[in-house]
Amino acid sequence: MKRREFIVNSAVAITGAMVLSGCKKRELLKSENQVTKRKYKDIYVPLLALGCMRLPMTKNNVVDMVELDKMVQYCMEHGANYFDTAYMYVNGTSEECMGKVLSKYKRSDFFLASKSPIYKMNSKEDVRKIFDEQRKRCKVDYFDFYMAHNINQNTYDTYKKVDMYNELLKLKDEGLIKYLGFSFHGTPDILKEVVSKDKWDFAQLQVNYLDWDVVKAHQQYDIVQQKGIPVTVMEPLRGGGLVNLSEKALNKLKEKYPNETPASFGLRWAASQNNVVTVLSGMSNLEQVKQNIDTFTNFKPMDKNELKVADEISKIIQSQGEINCTACKYCLEVCPREINIPAIFQIYNQYKVTKNKMFFGIYYNTLNEDERADKCINCSLCTKNCPQALKIPELLKKIDSEVKTLG
Ligand code: SF4
Ligand code: SF4
């Protein structure tokens, strides 16, 4: 790690800071190593943002607030002061956790982004009601960045029915939202309609060197760029899929760039796209925060050769037959049988990369029997919630039959 100029004062160390919470704002001691910033309208935004979908968890499966506090403090000290949460993240607890930790800082010292959960809306009134609930959860008066969350072919009708854009615009006019945007996981046709009808400050898109081709992310990127809408990037590492590369893909990276890590390479690729304001990375511990901040300190965009290697790695991954799951867990919220869909897909993907049948069987058997693929009742509720539009029941059936061949 790079040397930090200032030693963190013991008065603001974690336990002391917990006591100070609510009575005095934490003193911000800035390191000499600051994350590179990009100009966005009239502000400067850090090129790296903390995505709050995969917060650190304790063994009891609740957010590890001590680790989170350290992560946020490190981010703040290094200028990575943009935090992106949402109503539904971490089983609906992310906003509250971020509110608790961020309330120790001066409001003007950080950018907070959150999202309006379209799937929860029944009427226009719900948009403001839920917005106010989110402000309370996050302990803020306003959001810097606020989005209609996950516009796609399944949510677009509700988005229109509750007149979400105009409801959000009213909140912006009242100064409660500084920059209004949307996150998107739908088809190019819907995206064209969304950006033609309404005026947006930014769009949050899934941009990484694999999805550029696989889910045609470049089409979405081009559509918003043509409209002059800046992009905030989600899933730059595809839910960790671009961190755990297969041996072949990793060799390709290391033979050209032996000192580069897959995480740094993936993040740099996303940040090298010219219309990108910030790259959200869902970090789950302090070590990841430190590594990512290193990547974005004195950031240099990728050159032509690096972009070419990324393309070659993408082709290797595409040939491996993995399932395009980002482990967002949205499907888990609706599955009546509580099938552990992302874990099943992760184990399967590992098998596709390693081709190791024995380990496939061993890992699959670590799942509880009632959360395995054969318990699926084919109700398709999960499919409607999947931002990657995966045909989940079909995939589970396929995996189940492969598991059965293992004996
Ligand atoms: S189709 Fe299967 S996995 Fe999907 S929600 Fe229904 S039971 Fe769960
Ligand atoms: S299957 Fe879809 S909804 Fe479920 S975790 Fe994967 S990407 Fe998310």
C-alpha cells in the first residue's frame, strides 16, 4: 500500500467515533493519496465509488458495522466520498447502515446516491412516501444522486403508471435530489424510449469488458452517450466474476501485465470509457477498499494494448459457458422455495471454469438440501426480478440434471 501522510488520530478511531456519533462530526484527516476525480457538471466526483450492495457481513449474517465504519473512513480520507445504496440492498438494511456510518461526517463532505424501488410502487403517492422513508433511513435531508431503480421490460409499465419521472422531478425541484438518473437492465428499445421522453442528469449502466459484448452493454452505452447523458458504472467486475478468472484467462492477463490484478484490470477498463463519471465497486472489506483506492490514485486510462488484452480475456471467458449471474440476490427476495440461486450458479460457474466434476459435487453438497435446484417449482417469479434476464428455472433444471450425472 502507498504510505499515508497522516496517522489517523486515536480520537477518531473506530470505537471512539462510535461514542462521538450523534454529538460531534468526525474530523476528516485527508491522506496525500487521493482518488482521481472527474468533473461532472459543476462538481468533481471521485472516479471510484463505494457500492453498498455487498457490505461486510458478520457470521450472524448482519452487516459488520465495525468493518463498514473502517471502510467508509478510509474512503473519506482518500477522497472516495461517493456512496451508492438502494432501498432493497442487503435485505433492505443497506440504507440504514450507511446512514448510521455517514452521519458521523459533515453532509457536504460526501455524495450519497440511492434509488427508488419501482417494484414497490402502487401509486404516485408511493414515490414520495418511499423517498421520505429513505431519507430517514439514510439520516439525510437530500440525496446527491437519486435514480429510478432498475428500469427494464418488467418494471417499465409500473414506472409509467406511477408517473415516476414527474414525481421524481418534483422532488428535484424542491432541492431534495441534486442529480436525477435511472439505473437500467432492459432492452435497447426501452432505453431509447426512456432517454427520449425524459431529461436525465445521468444513467447507471452495467459496464464491464465482458458484458460489453455478452449483454450488448455497448449498445446501451452508445444510446445514452448520443443523448449526452453521463454514465455511472455498476457491476464493473460483474459481481466478482472478473476477479476470479480461470487459469487460461488469468495467464492471458499475467503474460502481458504480470503486476496487474484482475480486479484492478476490470475497474480500470470501466473507468477508461470516456463518458463515465464514476465506477461503483461493491467492496466487502477494508482490504478491497485499500486495493481499489490504490488503483484509482493517479488513475491512468488504459492504452490500446490493454484494451486489446481485455477483449482477448473476454473471448476466453465467453468460451467457458458460464451463467451470466452477478450475485445481486434480487431473485432471492421473491423465491417462495428459498432456493439459493446465486450460490448454485456460482458453484456451477466454477465447475465450468475448472471442469473439475469432483469439486462440483463437493461444493454442491455444501448447500442445504432444501435450497438446491431440484426444489424449484418453476413458478418463474425469480425471472421477473432478475436484472440479467436469466431464464432461472430452465438453468436450474439443467444444473440439476448435470448434478444427477455425478452419481
Ligand atoms: S422458478 Fe424456481 S427458483 Fe424461481 S422463484 Fe420459482 S421456485 Fe424459486
Ligand atoms: S440469478 Fe439474476 S437476480 Fe439472481 S443473483 Fe443472479 S443476476 Fe441476480
